[in-house]
Amino acid sequence: MKKRKSIQIVLIIVLIFTFNFSFTFAQGTESEYSINEPYEFPITQYDDQWKEFETKAEALSVCQIPEEILNKMTTEALLETVLNYPFIIDYIAFNDYKDAADNMMRDFNGFSELLSREDLTEVLLEAYDESDLVSYQEFQAMETDSENMILDIESSNIRSNLSKFWETSNLEFIIAYDQIINPDYTEAEAQQFETTLSNKESQRCNSEIYSQASDIYLKFMAKNSDIMPMAGENIQYTTVKTPKGTSVSVMIRTPDFSSGEITVINASTALAYPQAELQRNPTVKYNCHSYAWYSQSTSNKYWMNSPGAYTMDGSYSFYSNIVSPANAKVFYLSDDHSAIVHSSSSMTGGTATFISKWGEAGVYIHNRLFSPYDASSVQFYV
């Protein structure tokens, strides 16, 4: 009898412990992501303090989400925060969108945390389905508020519509990167995405503002997967010559951005990089390598993936002097970028001024340390 009572007591204790453990675990699981509002950056590109930053590192320092908040944010709140990240459209300035995403993983803890979430695909696809393109009337309202899109940036109408203009493209950028590093989409998820993508393509085709040049997903995946673009870019391959006659592979890309897209790219870039001086409008025709090594002419129509031939055949020689001369070619070892020295300066100084084409964005005169690129290691050629 005592033995039976002892067994009963043990069973009761086990049941109580199991219940308490299960309840506690359930509570912990339920409250693991308890913050369902996006994080508000203390300083953004809309604030006057942003213009006081002298380097991108300074700007990035105010864009990090505190760990105690980051780890408790729901994926929905985290995605909204990433879409509000001041440098979210940096990918427009890169030759390869994946390089931009890789840099963002390194530079912004919110982006790296987002890409680690198990429910990201579900959340992304829902947000993508619900996203809208800016209408012609909304775009006209932005232009009415401010002719160059940034003079009246205090206008809530401009802010909301700038964000809305990029929302669909930014989601496509994240979805493409998600598919590359987390390729385990279910058949249902893949079908849902293809349907939504097709709908967005139709909306772009019928839009008076957007062009096929804003097909971010298709351009991203065309370069980083085995699929061919279903729509969007037309590419012709040809060659140009170095000063010593070596052939260099280049591309002729069409179509180009619409006037509306150019306006918004200029405005958004000016906000993120207020010290950079725009010299020419965005275009997909030529990139940084083509501009720096081949031709600075406005008639340049060639996109160049690698400028290596210009140094390998001796057309330009490595310059090792501590002071870089004006007009020297600049090759970034720490990123996929080329530039031209705009003002002579020390190779190690932070005040060096370069001029370069920012991917598909415009041509800018910019501080070496405040641009979309990692300038920690560069070489000069004359």
C-alpha cells in the first residue's frame, strides 16, 4: 500500500512538473517575439543631424538595432524596419545586387537578423502581395510639393510616397536574396510568388511612371542564378579596346529608367548621401568601371563587368606614391567599384574626393569614406 501511494505521489509530482514546464515553455515561445512595432532609428536621412555625418561609418552607427529589441521583434516588425533602413536602396548603386545584399548583411544587424528568421518567406510573400506601386496621381502630387523632391522633405506626403515608390522593388530585392541563401521554397510558396510577380510586372507595364528597368527581382536573379529573365532587360554583348588594344567584354543594356524613376533615384540618393554631388542622372547604359577606365563621355553606352585588362596590359600603371594625383584611376580592392580622383589627396586620408558612376544610379563627386562602397582598400593607377 505504501509503495502504491509512493508511486501515485511521484506521478503527481511528475505531472505537476510537466504542466509547469509546458506552460512556461509555451509562455516563452509566445513571448519570444513580443515587439510588433518597427524600430524607429534615432536619426534618419530626413533629419538635419544626418547631414552632419562625415563618413558612412558614422551614419551606420545610428542604424543598428539594440540587441535587446532586435531579438524580440516579430518578423513583420523587423521587415518593416528593414524597409525603412536609410540605405535600403544602396543596391541601385552596385554592379551586382547580391554584392549590395552581402554588404547589407555585414553593415546592418537588422538585415542579417531578418534573413535568419524561419518565417521570413511567408512574411515576405504576404508583404509583396499587399504592396502597391505609386500611381501617376501620387507621383504628380510629390512633384507639386517639391520640384526636385527634396526641398520640401518635411512634407509627410513626399516621405510616404517615396517609401511607397520603392516598396515593391525593395521587397523584390529581399525576396531574391532570400531565395539565394534560403532556397527551400515550397511548391505553394513558389507558385504564390510567381503569380504575384506576374501581377507586379503587369502593373509596371501599364504604369506611366515605372519601366522594366525597375524589375529588381528579374535583374537580381538573372545574374545570380541559372534562370533567364522572364521580362525586363535586353542585353547585347560586344567589346571595347584598352589604350593598348586589348579587347574588353562589355554589355549594351536596355531599357533605361523612366524620367519618374530617375527623379526618385536622385531624390532618394541625395537623402542617404547628402554630401555627394550629383553630376549626371541615373542610367543602366554604363557603370563605374566603364566610366572610370573606358570613357567619361555622355555618349558612353557600355556596361563593363571587369576593368582588369586595363592594368594587366600596361595601359595604366600602379601608382605607389602616398599622394594620389588628380584624374588617377581608382580600383577598389575591398569592393566591386572604380572611380577617378577628383582632388589630389593622401591615399590614407579620409578627405580624398572621388568622382564615380554609382552602379545604375548617377555620377557623383563624393568623399572617399561616405559612399555606398567599402573604400578601406584601394589602388591608384596612372
